[in-house]
Amino acid sequence: MVTIDFLGPINRDSLQVDIKNLSELSEILKKDEQVSSWLGNCAVAVNDTMISSKDIALSDGDKVSLLPPVCGG
Amino acid sequence: MTNENKLQLFDGDLPVEQITNNWYKEFKDSNFGAIITFVGVVRDEDGIDGLSFDIYEPILNSWFESWQNKANDLNAVVLMAHSKGDVLNHTSSYIAAVCSPKRRVALELIDEFVEDFKKSAPIWKYDLIDGKREYAQDRSTAINGAGILS
């Protein structure tokens, strides 16, 4: 299983999903009413490394984090 | 000073004098000709009582480490302190500093460091209004590369 964490203001509990890549995750989250509207603005990290492409294979135990728009300071 | 101490997180508002005095004491004898400190203070505007912050520390740490490496390549050092949780008006939530042998490097680096912090560091800001947190969406910036799952 892959753990999906929703950071900051998304306000959704973590998910455990059986997926092999980020394209599969995208299809799942587009159907999730609490999350779908965030997808266009969210950056993505896999195992705490920021990524810029959806062409990433996922393995059992991986963690995917969604990072909505930021504003420190 | 270890990298861990160069990035400090605090619950609530920052003890500004303590932090900046410690940085000065730590680095004044290291032959840095320029030590530039930026202190961010929460402004009273739009009826807010203050701000509140969430931080995702693993990615903040790696973001900070990459800036430390960039600074070290210029013989400089970057320092940062930030608040977690609630910070009331007229107190500080953010301090950044650069120590450098040369003034020009420090002035340019503090500008780049603070600007990249605003658009890349994994920190989320909320307005505190009547005891509730409201996400400061209109002042927030999507991180570079956002939207790949849409």
C-alpha cells in the first residue's frame, strides 16, 4: 500500500491506496470531492522529495504528499 | 553551529532578541564582514488578531539544506527561525539572516533567500480572526511544478 498525506489546509485524513504510479493516484483523487479542487494547485512529493513529473513508479510502503500553495513568513 | 541550529522552529512568536543576539555572538568572530538580519513582524490589518502556521518539517529541512549549500559555495551562511502555531499582531514569526565575508554577496543572497522562502518553503499561513484559523489562500503561492495530478 501507498500512503497519501494531505498537508496544510487540505484538511483530509491520510489515505492508504493500492497503486503502482501517480497516474493511478490522479484518477482516484479526481473522484474525491474533498481533494479534487486542490489538485491543480498542489505540488507533489514522493518520500519527502519534490517531484515534477507524473512518470514515477510507486512501491509498497511509499509515501506521497500533496502540498497546497504556501505562504511562510 | 550545526545545520540543525541554523534552522530553528518555535511554538508561537519568536524570541527575536535571543535569536538574533545568539547568531551575532556565534558568528561575529568568524571574519564575516556582513551579517544581515531580516525580521518579519505580523501586521495588524484586515481585522486579524494574528497569524497561524503549519510547517512540514522534512521538506523544509531539505529546502534549507539546499540553500545552505548554495550559500556555502559563496563562503556565506544562511540562518532562519520560524514560528509554528499562533503568532499575534506586532510579534515576529520569521527571521532570516545571511553571514558573508562580503557585503554585496550578503545583500543579494538575503533577497534571493527570502523570496524563494516565500514561494517554496512548505509552510501554510492562516489568518486568526475571532479565534478561528482561515487559510490565507489569496496570499499563497503554488509551489513550482504544482498541478501534475490534475
